[in-house]
Amino acid sequence: MKKLLNRLLAVVVCLLLIYSTAHRPNEEDFNRWLENKYDISCASISCTKEDEETGKVRTLIVTGSRTKEGYLFFNTVARVFEGKEGKQTTIKAIGFFGHYYTIVEEIDRPEPRG
């Protein structure tokens, strides 16, 4: 009985690994996730974000972007945005099983001077 359970567990793990490889999200999925979770919609260079308190639309410039897709089962994306008032927003996420999950979220922190 234990041998059967071990084989069944091995098959389930293999199926999950195959599924995660086939459903690894891409950068378009990240942009959709970013818009749904953080209300940041991006064009080619600039992005817009609606301020929750005032309802005004802010323009954000992408000052840093890094996508690491070399992993077999997941990928990571990091984006740094900066508004004209000098505040930075950093969002890093990991994508697997067709979804993105936040790793680091630093919203509207002042840009370091120096």
C-alpha cells in the first residue's frame, strides 16, 4: 500500500511540474496583473496610475525593468516606476501556475538623494 501511495505521489508531482512549465506566465500576463492589482496601466514607456485618495491620474515613467524567464517552472519580474514628484514605486513579482504573486511592494517611497 505504501509503495502505491509513493508512486501516486510521484505521478502527481510530475504532473504539477509539467503543468507549471506549460502555464508559466509571460510579460503580457504581468501587465494585466499589474493593472488589476495596482491600477497601473502601461504603454510602451510611460504608465498611468489613478490615485485612490484624489482620483487624479498620475503619469509614471518606467525607470527600471527586469524580467528573468530563464527558470523552468517560474519567472520573476521587477519594475521601478517614478512619478514627476520624485516618488518611486517598486514592484517585484514571481509568476507560476499562470498567476503572479507579489514578492516586494514599495509604493510611493521618496527617491534617495545623494
